[in-house]
Amino acid sequence: MDIMTLLESISFTSIEKRVRVENAIKSKDITIKEIQSTKNVIDDKTMTIVLEAMEQVTQKNSELANVEWLEFVQEFILSESNNLKREASRVVGNIAHLFPNDLETAIQKLMINIEDIGTVIRWGSAYAFARIIVIPKYANSELFNKLSKFCEKEENNGVKNQLIKSLKKADKLRS
């Protein structure tokens, strides 16, 4: 079953669709090219299902992703939809270690979202940054200082805690 047929099916709930997309990605029955082809033809709610599936896959098997995954999901970091922002940020966090030299665009967008009034958006950005900052290139960059300052002023413990342990690990990597 191709991705559009699956996503348009009225036989499955949203959760069933996510699981089926996730399994199809894992088994390589759905490729990133096919996922990219859905970008302009499905609504935000349906795209959230796709990004949730990608997040689940990358959480457990990040090596299944390639740089095209990063390029695709970073387009959604500044989306109008909070769900798309959150899931895109989580995918970036899950695969950041694979593409340390390709993260600048994602980082710029995540920096905008980390200041968002929505807790879920800041949490998603913090999730990604917690995984980016332990990459030596970023542990030794200005990003470390920016995230440290963010933690000082962040009032939500869930958001703040996403970063604290990673900043401590990154501090040990700093030269």
C-alpha cells in the first residue's frame, strides 16, 4: 500500500495509520522520496501522523534516516501547527548526531521556537538542543552559552530539564 492510499484510508484510525507508516518506513516499503511527495497534498493533521511515524522510527533506529530526512523535517520546525513543530523538532533531535555538519538551518529555526510562548514548542526545541549540544562541534560553540542562558530564565522545569543534563555533558567536552 502506498503512503497516500494509507493516509487517505477511512478504515484506519490516526494511531493505526501512524503505526502502519512507521512499520512501512522500517521495512523500507515507504521511502523519504514518497514522504516528500506528500508535503503539498496532505493537511497538517495528516502530516503530523507522518512526522510522528518518522519520530518513532528515528527514536529507535536513527540510522534509517539520511540527510534528506533532516532537510524534510526542518521545513516544519516553524510551521503554523504546534504538532508539526514538536514532531519535526523531535526528529531533528533523534538524528542530529548523524549529520553534525548539516544542522545550521535547523538550529536557527529551533532558536526561534525555544523562545515560543507555547510550552510544548519550547520543550520540542529543548529536546532537539539536548541532543545537538553534546556533539563536540556544538559543545564548543556559542550555542552552549545561548542554551545556558536560556536555562537560567526558563521557568518550566520540564523544558529546562530537557537541557540541564546535556549541558553538563557538553561542558565536559568543552576544551
